[in-house]
Amino acid sequence: MAPTGEKLIVDNRRARHDYHLLDRVEAGLVLTGTEVKSLREGRASLQQAYAEVRAGEAWLVGAHISVYEQGNIQNHDPDRDRKLLLHRKEIDSLVGKVRMRGLTLVPTRLYFKDGRVKVEIAVAKGKEARDKRRDIAERDANRQIERALKGRQTG
């Protein structure tokens, strides 16, 4: 019996900072055995990763899955492009959205779901510097409000 639920491997927090995330899609990944073993150890990075559609297939490009230490000479290339498993309708929908100006496909999370590796892909629009500054200022203001309310409750 396979385990149930989700186990987060890596979260791309940088994507939330650099992009406005619009739609999200869950996709499977085509992986080798040593890649799965390395992911079970939590050794992955989505910092420079993005997704693209080539010849009607979706690919995850730039994701780094570290080499499995106990692997043999058949070990995987840590930075290879990996095929995403999506339905044709989902791929066509993503292609249509990406063709709009300024939109890109960004992986936001990599996780195990019912024993299988899944990646969450978001259709995203790049933020400008002023948007990032506004988000940081808003977060700081909310943090100060929380501190003030917390101090008031204990006092």
C-alpha cells in the first residue's frame, strides 16, 4: 500500500518574490531511480528552474537534483531537462497563456504525492522592482501590526 498525503521536497520561495503567480497546474515528472532516491533525501533546487513547451511536450529546465551519493556509474546528470507529464488539454492551455506577453512557466513546489514526485507549475508574470519594494513594505507593515497587537494582548 502506497503512503498517502504530500511530503514537500523543495519550495521555490524566490518565485513568489520575483513573479505574480496566476494559475497553477500539478504535473508529474519523468525521473530515473537515482533522482528519486536523491529527492527522498531532499537534495533538490528550483532556484533557476523554469518550464517550457517544445514540440508539444512540456519540459522542466534548470532544476537541480543532486547526484545520489550511493549511486554507481549509471548515476544521473544533476542539471538535465526533465519531461513533465501533463494532459494534452493542459499543455495546450499553458501554451496559449505563455503566448500572451510577459507570461512564463515557473515551478513553485516539488513534492511527493502518494509516493510519486509531482511539481507545481505556475503561469507567472514578472514583477517590476517597485512591485517587489511594495510587497516588502507591506510585509513589514503587517509584521509591525502583529507585534503591536501581540504586545497589547499580553500587556
